[in-house]
Amino acid sequence: MYPEERQQAMASVIAQKGRMSVADLAELYAVTTETVRRDLAAVERLGLIRRVHGGAVPASALTAIEVGTTEREHSHAEEKERIGKAAIDHLPPAGGSVLIDAGTTTARLAAHLPTDQDLVVITNSLPVATRVSGLGGLRLHLLGGRVRGITQAVVGDDALRTLSTMRVDVAVVGTNGISMRHGLSTPDSDEAAIKRAMVESAHQVVVVTDSSKVGREDLISFAPIDRVDVLITDTDLSDTARAEFIDAGIDVVTA
């Protein structure tokens, strides 16, 4: 196979799989990892892929475009439901505190919160607050500030000041993208600031996201990968990505 043919084939398989590691590509095309890296550099110059730590993703995986809550609610809905249920096992014990981020996956967690457990729930999400407010055993705190219509999340200085005074047991955080090099990322700077403050306020950080976000790198990184304690995702997570997360010291749970 000529280099140009191999490079085109690499671009196609990366587009199909969503992410491929250098090692997997080297094995697939029976070439050295150095050859794969040269091929990826050539394909990247054509704008077909973007190189990430240890491999490559389609060019469309890196974005600064934000999708609204309504559209995201119907994307990977079954996976989000399973992830939300699985996240219940990572709540703090009775008397503890949990910070729940805005997002369609974290909202699934809120729908399954136990009603008979003494738990302090803090959130910046209007949908999460609406669901939690009717649950008897939970003590709800809604962060104050400006509401972003596209995500129905509270953002801004007021919320940041409140978070700076808090120390919670667990923060359950959503993300638009997660990669080894760029960490957790999102398109909007105001959302990134809130998410960063949530991560910094928590003893333990639990990230809930479907596997389509793995390898994706959005505009603004709000936390490095080593700040994640637990990643809860779906069973479509690749073996390569799972191994990378585990090697980084992250407890990976698939649902």
C-alpha cells in the first residue's frame, strides 16, 4: 500500500471509529508507530483528522459549537439513563453533600436520587433543582446567578463566590469533551468557570458522560484529567481509551 492510500484509509477508519490510537493503527496497517505518526501529521494537514494524545480523532470531534439542552436530551438517551442510574452508587453516605452540575446526563442522576436519604444537594441546574425539590429527604441548595438559556445552568460571579466557600464530599460533573491531553472541556467560558469551581470544591470528582465525548476536545479545558476520580460512561468505550484512563488512576465504570 502506498503512503497516500494508507493515509486515506487511516482517515476513513478514524472517521468510522471516532478515535484510533497510534498503536492500533500501527498494528492494523503493519507499519511502525513512527510511520503512523508521520501519516497522521499528513492527514491532519489536510484537515481530515486532529491528533490527540496517543492517537487521532475526526476533525469534527474538536469544536467550539454548543448544542442546546433540548437537542442533547435526545442524543444517546438510553446510555445517559444507564449512566445516571450507575452514578447513584457513588453518592456520599447519609449526611453528606453532593454537587450536581448542569447537563442532560446529570439530570438523569437527579431523577434517580433516593428519597429516604439525608443528603445535601447543591446544583446550578434549573432542571435538576426542579426534580430534586419534590424529593422529601433531600436538602436542596440552588446556586444563584445568571441563567444561560441554552443549558439552563446558573453561571456568573455570584455562583462562583458561593462555590469558593464550599467543600463538598462529591461533585458529579458533566462535560462536552474528555481527553488525556485537554482534560475536561466545554465551549463556553462562563460554564467552564463554574465547572472548574465545582471540581476545585470537591473531595471526589465523578464525571458522567457518554462515550461519544471521549477523545473530543472543546474550546476551554476546565480540569486536567488527573483531577477525575471516577468516570462513568457507557459500554461503547473503547478498550484503548479505558486503558488510558485506568493508567491515569481513574476508576472507570461502564453502564
